[in-house]
Amino acid sequence: MMLIPTHHFRDIERKPEYLQPEKCVPPPHPGPVGTMWFIRDGCGIACAIVTWFLVLYAEFVVLFVMLIPSRDYVYSVINGIVFNLLAFLALASHCRAMLTDPGAVPKGNATKEFIESLQLKPGQVVYKCPKCCSIKPDRAHHCSVCKRCIRKMDHHCPWVNNCVGENNQKYFVLFTMYIALISLHALIMVGFHFLHCFEEDWTKCSSFSPPTTVILLILLCFEGLLFLIFTSVMFGTQVHSICTDETGIERLKRKHQPRERRASWKSVKETFGGDFSPNWFNPFSRPCDPEPLSDGDWVRQVASLSDMGNTETTEEQSEERKDEDSVEVIDE
Ligand SMILES: [Zn+2]
Ligand SMILES: [Zn+2]
């Protein structure tokens, strides 16, 4: 059990109404097990549709402006297969990242009965999220878009219309990687196409008129460059997060809450699903199942009970910690 430094409690708001567990009732319709996870957020849905549209635009230009009109059959077939395979893997990773439960904590489990069943000992506390009435295990955070507490939440990504958390980080990493790869591939092909067209007659190098061809290619160039930079930075950040076993939120709060980390290779294997294999790159292969939460995972230890005595202070700064946790203390 990790010890939480005492200053951590300064950003806890201890509102009396949060300390009444009976106020937390499980949602009336928890939904059958296995229901599809999908966040109904207008902005996120729009961003996800734009992502698909941009990939399909790249597909269109690569196929109908560059590869199909080309007279080099081998060049077209090889590049066509590689580009389509990468685009398919990118879109499949996108769907998996969007439709996978990122690790939501059961909603409304902060009931009086449940907290009593944990039999808290002196010095033990549970963190209750006042927004979704759930008990927060260590490293879980409340997402205001998903309206749920998410285990090992990294950030909420509108481009995949979902939180990036314990269960879908693999798909998100693959999504950024495949988008970076198709962007790079498209840029290389545009480069070759321009060279080819300057050498040959412009009217022969595309089935579209030369001005249309140039506009379509320049737009693809712009899109490719933008996405190559954006997704490779994101990919690097995510891999770094996984290797250091530290989520984006935890990195922001590092100064306030030092914590133990796991060995980097273990963290990488857990995220991608076991020992290194081609399945690491397969968006259809699931990552390791997270260990089911035991009673001990809900409970956290405080260094000293006296530190809990005056937690009336409101949250200090803490941009991301707007979710005013409340704390349940058993004080004998
Ligand atoms: Zn919550
Ligand atoms: Zn979210």
C-alpha cells in the first residue's frame, strides 16, 4: 500500500453532504454487462467524424490522383497495398480506442453498505467521487466529459471521443502510430509524384486537370505534415508515459504527489498485452486484462490521522483536480 503524502489532502474539499454515503445510490439501470461503450459528446463525435473524413480524403487522393493513373504498375500495387493496410489499421485502432471502456469505475458504488463492507481500519480512507458517487481506487480520476471515474486516466481525447485509460491506451498508441505512418507514406508519395510530374507532361500524370491535381496534392501535403507532427509527438508522449508508468495527469501533479512506479518493461507489457509479439501492433488483440479490484484497492492509507483533522480547505490551484474528492475516514 502506497503512502499518500499529507499535503495531498489540502486539495480535498470535505463537504459534509459528501460524507453521507446513503446519498449515493447505484444508478437505477446499470445496463447489461457487455453493452457497447460510446460517449455521447457532440464535440467528440464531430472530431471523430473529421478524423475519418481526413483519412478517407487521403485514401482518395493517394488512390485516384496518384496510384491508379500511374503507369508504373509495380509501384502502384506495392504502395497501394501498404497505404491501405496502414489506413485500415489506423481506422480499426480508432474504433477500438473509441468503443472500448477505458477503465470506468462502477458508478454509484459508494454506498453505505459497500463502504461498511470494506471494514476500514484506523488510518484508512476511501476517496469518494461526489460527481459519479463511486469510490476512487488509486490512480483513478473523474472525467467531466465521460462523466465517470476512469482508472489510470491519461487524458480525454476528443479525436477518439473517449478517455485514454488503462484498457484502451494500447489502441490509442496504435492509432497515433498508424496515423503518423500513413502521413509519412503519403508525404513521400506526394514528393515522388511531384518529381514525376515535373519531368513528364502534367496532363499525363493524373486523370484530373493540372490545377485540380496540384490543389488536391497540396491539401494532402498540408494534412500529412500536420498529422505527422501531431501524432508523432503524441505517440512519443504516450510511449514515454507507459515506460515511466506515469499518466499525463500524474505528470502534471508529480510535484505534489510523488509515488512509486513499476518497472518500465512490466508497464509496457501490461499495456500492449504480454510478451513482445506481432499482436502488440494488432488493434484486434486485446491488452492484458486488468487485475480485478480487490477490497484493498478501494482503500488508501493516510500517514497520520491528525493530518485528516482539518481538511476544510478548498482545493488549491489544481486545474485537473476540479473533481472535489471527498474522504471517508474511520476514526476510532
Ligand atoms: Zn467520478
Ligand atoms: Zn473522458
